[in-house]
Amino acid sequence: MGERFTPEEAGYILYSDVIERLRERFPTVPDWRLEQIVAAENEAITGGMLSIVPAEVEFGAVEMLTREQDRMSDDDEVA
């Protein structure tokens, strides 16, 4: 499993913080447009690829897959 970092430690910032700072700097721009621009910039930088996820995503995925695997094992057992 990956080492856990805060978004700031990993060089990332929270989406909500970006929107809030842009809202403060450009108060006349509607939120939907700020979100649209941030999404477009993110896609331009990442190429639309899901490259980075919070470490908790992996931990949650392991938990869900373990439950699924256990459930499938229970279904395969013959009483």
C-alpha cells in the first residue's frame, strides 16, 4: 500500500480550496464557470487520465474487494 500524505505534502491542493480562492479573486464569475475552467485545466494537465488518487482510495478498494471475495467464497461453499 502507498504511503499516506496530506494533499499539501504531496504537492496537491483541495478542489474546494481552488474554487474558493478563484471565487474570491473573480467574484463576478459564476461558480459553474469557475468549476468548468478548473475541470478543463485539470484535463489539459492530466490528459484526462486518472493518474493520482488519495491513498485512502486504495485502502477502500482493498476493503471492498476483500468483502466481494469473501462473499464469492461463501457462495461457492456447499453445505
